[in-house]
Amino acid sequence: MSEITQNLELHSPSITLYAFHLRNSINQGKEPTVAEASQLWEQLVNLGHKLNITELQNLQQRLICYQDNQYFPQAEDSLGVEYSNLLRNQEQSLNFRLIPQTGSLELQGLLCPFRLHDSYAIDLTLYSQETFSIPQLSNLNSENLLLAPQIQASLGQTLLLFGQPIAPQENYQNLADACVKKILSERNSTELVGTGYLLGNPIFEYESAHTDPAKKLHILVWFKCQDMNQNRMDKVAEILLYLLWCRHKIQYVYHQSRWCDRQAKKLYGKLQDYERRFHQITQAANLQWQLRQLQIELRQIALEYTRYLGELSDHKNTIAVNEQNYRTKLQKLESLPETSLGLWQQFLHHVRNKLQQQIQADISFLEPISDRLQLLKATVQESIATAPLENQSKFSGNSWKQPAVPSFRENLYYHEHVDVKNDMPGIPDNIYPRLWKALSTCDQFRTNDRLIDFFDSNDLLKPWSNNLPETSSRDERSQRVIAYLDDEYRSDTKENLLMILLRLLKINTDEKKDLHETLSELIKELEPILAPKSKLVVVPPVIDEANPNSGQMIYIAVDEKLLNCTRAVARVSVPKIMNGEMKKIPTGTGWLVTPELALTCWHVMEARSFRDQKISASDLQKQIANSVFTFDFTQAGEGIEYALAQMEYDNPDLDYAVVRLRDRQDYPLQSRKFLKLDADIPFTQVTQLYVIQHPKGQIKQRSSGFYKSDLDSNCILHDAPTEGGTSGAPVLNVTNFLVVALHNGEYEPQKLRKATKIKAILSDLQHNRPNLYDEIIAAQSQNQE
């Protein structure tokens, strides 16, 4: 950027924040109000405190939708829902001044808060009558307080910079580039996406690459190079608010559709497993019992699949409506004199040719799968009707009951403290709506990470933390948590998990808030309903022959050998620390290769996704210092934890890390066996493998599969089932229980799993860390028997 541009000035500059926030459920019009509806007003109050603006600090007293400083959206019922000013006493705007800090220029401001149908919107403008140099423009967005992370508008936001250049320019884009650079920090990058003219004056559009609307940066720069009629400028401001609202709703709904598509395709990924399982059941004993269990699971998965498919159709329709509204507003803008806005016509082409076509392609792909799922349900039902009845076991008196089976849930697994479930009455219809609305109001339900952290911080809830359902909205999050916990009981206290959650939420809620009283009432009403029932003992059906189908039997010695190997395998918990702050605690798997040294994946220790910035040295050291290896985690509530002394070596290319554990006097590492290695195994198509793992941070499990091929000289591909959290697991040869590879993750091109060969790891250590290599080889040569 030229020095000449840097020295230019803008007269009477202003910056306007257009922010849009969801008030109601996106596809349900006026009702219901979402739990996060008031968040936009709360963030403006916070902005008032940071900028020392008294009028914003007291904003809630000026808004119609607040009574006694409490959010009360019902007060808006008398207003028109299409367009309403939310200031009391029919005020048009809330005006204020910014107290200038040392060396800063004087600014004035105004806020116009609106209700637009199902959304809230704000027009927040900061302006000055003075002349600013380009570097001084940073005062308009002090400390980036007007950007997405501070405002947190769910639908998204746009910043409009307006000003009059003091001198004419041959290339106004260079000036616009310089202005954008000064109102944004260096870490917030945008690209120019279009240019045009509005009322004869140049306008430039910039955008960041984020796909999440709540994080996306959208910047407009409009220069006043010639005089404009004030009435026409007011008309532009009115139309622009609607136009940007439609734009952000389209992007928000499309982002939501991607989540629905991913969830539906996850369920589709399970369909082949269910079909395979059905064919296995038809060849097995206990036919009726297994078919009924499969039927219950298929009902649940079909309901979820249908819901996601329906939401995709709703999202497509919502985008179509907002596309038409956007087109109408754009036509009104383009009807103004000396106006050419091809940059926004390009957005319409993008909506029609990319976004809508993509959703339609997803629906076309998923709809036939729905038919396939329904066919499988019907086939299972028919098989149940025609299958021979099995001998009935009497649980009590002369009445036989089918053994209770848990409802299908994504990521389901069994905890030590979970009793077998019998016929639960469920949550009554007159309580359920109040219950999920109360939970969604709790701050702990604001995000998936907050809820997980709350469970992790309470010992009574912690065993259920890893299986919490993750969703994109608070309302759905609360409903799925109810479904997850309403029939879960601790075996030690016999207390219902939903009741435990309600009591802990009540303790953490201010007694002065209405929510505290609501939680108290719900606890009182649900206590008799969710009281622990007598435990139902499941007796397997009696069959006439122990092994009528000549099923394979496993030698006890194999189980003993495998059990000994599992003692060397641990769940690895690494806090994700970014800029010194912990975000969440992802997990992986690791295992002992000597009494003190353990292997895991580098990406487990790094705890970063491809979207994140490269980890800093200080954050990495903090993660290492706070990581934990948990051995013997075979049941919920059990396990021995070891901290890390240091990370001895890592190789991101081979995706492995060697760490040294800090020993404990009460559980010395010397008493724990480590796994033996086989670097020279001849991999062939008959090489069968075990993977000992902690999938999704759950209790220790193992899966088996076969070697499929070499990916390259350092890695193999195998087909043993794995999940997130398996990374770092040992891959053992079934023949001799020696480790032959380190599991890394999924290899999408072939739908197989990838693992680094032990031979490649040892060769790398021998070349780069010979002392570490010698320590491992010395330990491996010892006899552990």
C-alpha cells in the first residue's frame, strides 16, 4: 500500500454496525422464542461498560422487551411483528457521546433497535464531524469491540464505513483497502469480493472466509465523492437494513442445513451396519428377542432421520423466501439514480446456483435412503411376526415381560453406575414443556462445551459427560439431554440423573431469579415420578441347545493375554489451550512402550483441528503440563491417573509423540506391564489386528479387523472399527499380541483407517533421538513374565 494513500484523510467518518439476532425458531414464525433471544441486548450492555457509554449500560430500561431489567418478550405482542422500533415512548434512536480518551478524537453515536419478524436487529452508528487520517480510523472500532466475537449476533453482522475523501483518487479501491486494514486487527483478514456504485459514489464489499455466520466478517466501504440527496440517503439506510437482514438469514440457514446434512449422513452411515446386523440375527439364536431390540433402535433412528430430512426441506424453503425478499429490496436500491450494484447481484447467483442446488442435491441423495430405512423396519417387523416364539422366562408370578432394552442413542455406551432400565413412565406432558424451557434458559446449556464442562466439574454427573448429545441450539440441546438422562440411574445412590442435574443447576442459580423457583418446582413435581424403581434382572431366553449354530468359541488364554495388554493402554486427556485459555478437553489413546515412556499421536497432544491456528510453544507447554494418562479405565468411576513429566519427542509428519510419565508412589509404573513391539512383521491380507482404544473418551474397548494395504512406506490401512478418541491406540497382531502400528485416524478416500508402522517410528527415533531409541530397545529386550 502506497505512502500517499496512508496520508489521506476522511472527513466526517462514521461506522455503522448492522447486527441481526434470532428471536424465534427459524422455521416457526412468531413462536417459540429461542433461549438466546436476549443475548444481543446483553452484549450491547457489555459494550456500554467497555466503552463507558451510560446510555448503553442502561439499555434494558429503555427497551420495550424488558420489565424490571428482566427480559419479557411478551411485551412486544402489541407491536407489529414485521417491523417495530423497540425503544420506549416511540423514541426513534438512543443518542450518546463517547468520552474521548487521551489522544483520541471525539465521537458521537446513536442506536436504533428493531424487531424484524422473527429476528432482532440493530443499527449502531459511531460518527464524528472532524477529519480523520487513515491511522485514526481505528478509533471507530476501538479494541475490535464491534466485531463478531464481542457482539455475538447469531445471524451475523455487517460493518459499514462511510466518509468523504479530502482529495480525489485515481483508484478508490486502494483507499478502501487501507481503511479496512485500519478498522480491523491484523488477525482478522478479509478479501475484496465486489465493487459498485450507490447514488453515484463508489462502494466496496469485503468478506472473511468463515462459514459460521456468527464469526463471519462482512465489511462495506462507501465513499462520499459527490453530494447526495438526504432523502435518498435515508431511503438507502432503510432498504439496506432489510437487504442485509435477508442476506444474513440466508447464510445462517444454509449453515444450519450443513449441520442437518452431516447428522443425517451419520445416520445413513449406520444403516449398512443395521442391515448387516439384521442378516446376522436371522441366522442366530434368541431370534425374537434380538429382532425386537433391533426394531426399537430402528424406530428411533428413523424418527431422527425423518426430522433431519424435514429440516433440510424447511431450510430450502426459508432460503427461497429470503432470496425473493432480498431480490425485491435490491431492485428498489438499483432503481435509485446513478446506482449499479452488480456485486449484490452476484450474491443472488450464488444463492440460487450454489446454496439452493446443494441443499436440493442433499435432499435427493437422502430421500431414497429414507425409503431404504422404512423397508428395513418393515422387514424386521415381518420377521418378528413370522419368527418362532422362544421359551418364556418368568420374572414374577405368571407374567412374562420382554427384557428391557435401552432406546437407541447416538454414542450410547454403558456406565458402571447405570442400572438396567425397566418400564419408565417418562415425563408427563404437562411438565415436559416447562422442563425443557427451564433447562434451555440455564447458562450451562448455552453451548455444548459449557454443558460438558459442567458435567465434568461435578462428580455425580461426570460419568455421563462423554456421551452428552451435541446440537446447534439450546432448545434442542435441552430436549435431547432430557431424553438422555430421564431413565438413567446411579447404581450407588439409586438416584435419577435428571434429578441430580436439576438440583445442581438450582444450586448454581441465583435465588433471586425466577429460574431458581422454576427449578425448585420442577424438582418437587418430578421427584415422585423419577423415583428409583426396583431393578429388573434380565434373564436370557432359555434355548434347548447351547450352541445350535456351531458359533465360534474363544480360548480363555486369549482373553487373559488380551487383558494383560489392556493394562498398558490409557485414555489421554489433553486440555485445548488457546492464547493461555482452556477451551475444552479432547481425548485420545496412549500406551506404555517402556515402564515410563508412552506413545500417542502428535495431533492428540497438539489438540488442534485443521481450522485452528498453529499451536504456540507456550500453549503446547501448558497442554503438556496439564495432560493426564488414565489407566485401568474399564468402568465408569475407575482409573489411575498419571501426569506427564515432559514430551520427549514428536514427529508431526509421522503423527506420533513420545512422552515420559510422572511416576506415583502408590501406583508405581514399574508394576504395570508395557506393550511389546514387532517392527518386522510381514503384513499380508491375512494379518488380523486388534485395536485397544478409548473411543470418544469412553471406557476401554477393543475392535478387530484386517490389514488391507500399505498407504505408503510408513503407514498401513486397516478396517478395524474406530471412533474419535481412538487416535494413538496400539494396533496389535492377533497372532502374538505384539504392537505393529500406531492408529492415526480415518483415511477418507478409501473409507479405511490409517496407522503408522512401528518400524517407521523406531527408524525415526534411531536417526533423530538415538538415546531415546536405546532406552526403548533396552526395555523391550527385558522379560516381563
